[in-house]
Amino acid sequence: MENRNSFNYSLQEGESMTPRNGDFGFGTSDRRYAYSRQPSFHQSQEPHTPISIISNEFTKPLLSRTVSSIDMPAGVYSFDENDKAFGGRKGSVEKLSVLSIFQVIRTGNKSMKKLFALISLNVAYSTAELAIGLFTGRIGLVSDAFHLTFGCGILTFSLFTMAASRKKSDHVYTYGYKRLEVLSAFTNALFLLFMSFSLAVEALHAFIQDESEHKHYLIFSAVTNLLVNVIGVWFFRNYARINLVYRKAEDMNYHSVCLHVLADSIRSAGLILASWFLSLGVENAEVLCLGLVSVAVFMLVMPLFKTTGGILLQMSPPSIPPSAMTKCLRQITAREDVTDVSEARFWELVPGHVVGSLSIQVKGTDDQPILQFVHSLYHDLGIQELTVQTESD
């Protein structure tokens, strides 16, 4: 059956019978419109009968294809219907304002409220440290205050993504906003890697310069900062592990916040230890402490950086072994009604949600048995959402 018959294509006056599919790389046997993304794997056993969505009132085709665009007649499809399908508001996408974020935080879970309290405490402390540094002329206090302020900005972004990810999917972000939490965790990991590098540079600088001129007035700042960070570690103590199994996107975001506060605590403890060793007359104490802190922060955050980077780069899901993927492809290719399997792509949208797509060349016109077989096969493997494109010989 040709595509123009399935779409009830009516020729205009003076138009030739030459099919237009060749202009776009679609063959007459291409059936990618016949089967699209399925919301679940519970399919009916009966063959699906296509239903025409074109009324006799329309004299022009549903899809009028040109070389540059696809024109859709007005009134056939509206954004209002699409918004209802995705659970969004009518008209346009709902935007998050500062007021709506505070409303979400006020009605949110305990972790969001704890993070907001931690950010407020850090902002108050960094403001006080900046004021004291400017008043006394201590450049070290001013530098540490700017470091804390930048860290507060990263934590605020994490809080924003927690609020924004609660929005439902719409006609612009059809997958929803859950991946914002993965981006937030990646940003936290990148900031901590930069902090590890800066600590290594500071240790190298302390090795070159004369340690007898080292300033000890930062000890009070480091102790106070350590007490603030200990409160943050206590808030997110359930995520204080390096190799944490992420079952959903918010677990990754909370884990990144915990590592952020934990790394700051290790940095403050290292500065306190270095100042104490220097007071005892230990040589190269600052170099040793800052070097150990740099290595500890790097090892602490590297697993999170790899995991979040892999998700954002849409790498193969680590939860599914490559051998299992290869076995599934072999089982599909071994069927008599399949001639070729290509473009098999699988990735992790967010932790715990795997998405995939593949193209299958089938024999004959009945593709329902192979579609049901493929979906059940990959569903048992742990793939929640699968798109299958079938083409007949």
C-alpha cells in the first residue's frame, strides 16, 4: 500500500502521479508513519487498524510536502490539544518565575527546604566574611568570601532544578524537565573538579614560596566554614557515599549537593590541619595538606562526573551489559520475517529511564508479530521506551 493511499492523498489539478517520497529519501515501502513511539508495552493482541483523520470537508491533503517545508492546514491540529495531551497549560509553555520557585520550595519536600536553609546560612556567612575582609583589609578573607559566594550560586542552581523538574512535559519539552537535575549534578561535579585543580595549584605555590611568611589569620574563617558545612553534611547524610546507585534523577542531584558540601568540609579541615602543623614547626605542612585535600576531592567527585557526563552524552546505559544488547539483536535477526536490523540506539534519559530506537527490514506487510516480539524482548531487558521503524522489502 502506497503512502498516498494511507493518507487519502488527493491530487490537485495539473499535478503528476509521480510520488514525492523520493525527494525526502522515503521509499514506497517505508512505514515509519505506521508505527511510532509507544507509551507502554501493554499492546493489544489484535492488529491495529489505521483510522483516517481527514474529513471529506478538506479538499487539500493533510500533509502538503514541498522541498523546504511541510505545511499543515489550519484547524487540523492545534497547540491546545497538544497541551492537554502533555498536561500543560493552554497557549504557551508555563514559565518558572522567582515567586513560583519560592512557592514550590515552600510546598516541597524536606530536602528542598534543608537546601534552602543551607544556602541562606552560607550567604549570611559569606556576606559577613566579605564585610570583615574589606573592613580589615584582609585579602584572604575577601577571596574566601567570593569562593563561598560562587559555591552558593551552584547550590542555588541545584535548588532551581529541583523546583523546575517537578513540571510536567509540554509541547516544547516532550520528555519533561527531569534531565535538569542531571545537568545540575554535572555542574556541581565540574565545580568540584575546578576546586580540586585550584587546591593543587595553591599547594604548588606554597611549595615555591617561603612558608615562614604564611598568614595564620584564616584559621578562624576555616573553623567557622567547617561548622557550617558540617550542618550541610548532616542534612544530606543519606547521600554521603561515593558510588551511590541512582534510581531517579533527584537522587543524583541530592548526591551532588552532598558531595559539594562534603568537599568544602574537607577543604576547611585541610586548612585547619595545615595551620596547626605550621604552628608546630612542621616543614611543608601546607603543601602536604593541600595536596591530600586536592586528591581526596578529585577521587570523591570523579564517579559522579563520569556518570552525569555519560547521561548527557547519551552513552549506552551502564545498567544493561553490551552482551545482552548483542544477544537481543541476534534474536531479532534470526527470525525468518526479518532481513536486516540497523540504527539500534539506546541511551539513558535520566537514571532509571532507558530509551531506545531501531530500524527493522521485514518481509511482507504484516509487521505486528515482529513489533510485539521486539517490544517484549527489550522490555524484559529493562528498556522503558522504545521506538521501532519497520520497512518492507
